[in-house]
Amino acid sequence: MANSFDRMNGVGAHEVIIENPDANWDMADASQEEMIAVLNAYTERMTALQNDPRFQYVLIFRNAGVAAGATLAHPHSQVIALPITPRQAQEKVVAAHEYFERKKRCVFADVIRQELAMGDRVVEDGEHFVVLSPFAARFPFELQIYPKRHNHDFSQITPEERAALAQVLTRSLRRIKKTLGDPAYNLMVHTAPVAGTLSGRHEQSVHAAEDFLWHIDILPRLTKLAGFEWGTGFYINPVSPEEATKFLKEQDVDN
Amino acid sequence: MANSFDRMNGVGAHEVIIENPDANWDMADASQEEMIAVLNAYTERMTALQNDPRFQYVLIFRNAGVAAGATLAHPHSQVIALPITPRQAQEKVVAAHEYFERKKRCVFADVIRQELAMGDRVVEDGEHFVVLSPFAARFPFELQIYPKRHNHDFSQITPEERAALAQVLTRSLRRIKKTLGDPAYNLMVHTAPVAGTLSGRHEQSVHAAEDFLWHIDILPRLTKLAGFEWGTGFYINPVSPEEATKFLKEQDVDN
């Protein structure tokens, strides 16, 4: 009875992760222990949902502040599992795969290598993670966090990386808070679609896991989407990523 | 000295159309004469910019209300001319062209025919225009206005169509205002890229002008974009288009 509609069947999962018992807790000021607890919840729930054969794609995100769409006051993240891979995620994976086929190198690794060589969009460069102000940032002070070890799947992060990420993530949010005065933001964990779920010739690429690199996007919501953005898909960003990097880097975020 | 970067040269135009001398003027309550003056400005400026060989794409839009990104209080629309066709516009034109090649019919005409036959997403059906609550609406109470006469280029609207559009547009905005209590919204006029500017095998399709239909989108901004939308490109819309149609249709908008 299989037909082409079987794959999109309306089944999904939506989970809310309560990050801390304190309703006034701020992730930008979290302790290392608190952040590791949050990241543990992220990877545990992602793994559980990836193992459910009904799902193709798992997204973890965090909306902070009303302007970023937060509807619960208590600090929380959300996990969504979908029965299909969103076109946007599929395009990213396919583009990375095509780049790998052409160059025999991961496109994300090439971007990171070039950014580290240039330097003026590097907010932080550590042993396990690099934080970039992306070249084509859609929003002022947008940030991307990339792991240094290649892996397509966020849930496969090691304990050592998890400890490092806890620090990098808190520091990044603190940079934004100190620079911009606690703006609303969206945070998304981008991971590859569940292995073997992309259709056709690209399925192998996700299995192989060599061409996609998981990463985290943080989008401060200082500007509003308007007719120009809706009509074109282009974004007006009044702050250059190099300028944003300067402001974000100069914050003292270790205390 | 031509190279592949010649086409994207950073040149653009941005014009603001002051719609009315009265700062408290509301397009939803406009007189027929006032609306025709606005539409005249739309088509005159679009034609002028389309005739400038530096531009490939002209977008007219209107941001109403702070949540929709409006930064001037005085009622106004904006015209933007770009030296490239945004990917989003190009994909729409190319998809419409491929549909036409396969079916020998305009995809927009087929959608309109089907919607008129079904009826439950038709907000208004007149001699010159049809107003639909789109099947895959991204936002609650989103509206699309389509002309009944096939044309790819909004600026080629006839005087008779202009008079009809003035009424349809005011009525549509009044429906939204009466149903939702004057929400912020974005309005966009979608027209084909300037003839002959798309590259490669699709250039002819825009010349031929048979596969794209200009239209107007109205997006009330009641919901906020958050991590789910940014992470997937999917939109959560809590109001079905059929339900929205019922509410919008029942408003008395002729007085």
C-alpha cells in the first residue's frame, strides 16, 4: 500500500526543554554545570528522536524574548522532529555534498580555514570550537559556532566537546548581551538529516557524513523583516560582520 | 573588460512614495480617487525603473505598522530596483515556466480555476480580480490578489483594471482591518523580472510572458518568526485559510 505520500504523514514531535528551575535564569549567565545539563538534554532528546523511524529531521532551537517569538516566560528550548527533511536543510546538505564531490573537501572546513586566515570575522577561536560573524550575515551581530572536529551530527558530540561548548555558548550569549543590552534572539542547532532519509542520489552523502558539519546559529532580533525581505529573500543588514566582530570580541566575558 | 561580476554591481534604486498628504490617512479607508493616485505612482515608477538598463527586478511594497517593519509614520509605499533578480523571484518564474512547458497552461490560471471551483478559499471574485486566501498560507489571514487577464507585468495594467484594483485593494485591507483590528501588514506587488534579464535557457520564458502572472500579496503580521521558521523554512499558521476566508468574507466592506 506504499505510495509517495507515505513519507509525509503529519506525524511529528514537539518537546519543550525546561532549562532551569529558576524562572529568572539567564543562559548568558549560566554556570558550567547548568549549561552541561542543558546540552545533555539536547543530545539525549535528539538521539531519542533520531532513532524513531517516523522522523527524518530533528531541530533544536531556543527563542529568547518576545521579539524572537518566545511565548513562555520560563527559560526553555524546543525540540521538533519532522517526518520530512525541510527543503532548506536538504539544499544545504546537497550543496555541501556537491562541493565535496568537486573539491574532495568539506565546504564548512574550507570556510573556517579561510575565515581563520583572514581573521576579521573571527569572534573566538578555541581548541574545540570557532565562533564566526558570518560573511553573509542576515542580521546584525549574527553568530555561528562551528566544531573543529568534523561531524555531521550534533548528538555525537564528545564529553570533552560538550564541556567546551558549554563555555563557548555561554560566552557567545554574554558577548551579545553585553554588546547589545539583552536583545531577543533565536538560537538553532543545525544537524544533518537522519542518515538514509534523503531520497535519491543524495542519500549516500548523508550516510557518508563527510560533507556536512553541524553548527549553531544565533540570530539577535534587532531588525524587523519587512516587504523587501518578503518580496526578495534578501536581507538588509546595517552592520558589517567585521564591525560586529570588533564589538563582540572586546567584551570581557570570562567573569 | 566584461566579467561575470559585471551584472551585480551594487547599483540600485530606492524610492519612497508618499501616498497622501494626510499623515493619518489609512489606505483601508481610501477614496477611489486617492487609491488611483497611488496605483498611478506605482505603475509610473515601475515603468521608469524597468526602462533603466541597469536594473533587472523592480519590487513595490508597503510596510504598515511597526511590527511590519515600518520606520516612517507617514503612510507610504516603497519601490526598490535591483541589478539582479532575487533567487526567490527567479525560482518562481522558472517553476511557472516549467509548468507551462509541461502543461501548456499558466500555473497561476490553473490555481485560480481550481480555487474558484472549490470556493472555500475565495474571499472575493470580481470581473477583473480574484482575492484568495492561499492554500499554503504562511501567515494567518494572508491574502493574494490575482488579475483575471493574463499579464506578467504589473505596470501593464489597463485603466479599467486600475479602477477595479483600487476598489479590490481597499476592500481587502478593510476586510483585514475589520476582522483583526488594524494589524501591521506587509504588502508586495510581485511582477516578472525585466524582460530579457534572466540568464540562460529561461530568458525566453520571461520574454514570452505567457507563464507568469503578476499578483499582490498581503501578509498580516500577527505571528512572529522564531527558531522553527528560521531552522526549517516552514511556517506555523494556526488559522486555516478556509477559516480565514469565512471571517474576511463576512465583513461589510462596501460602505
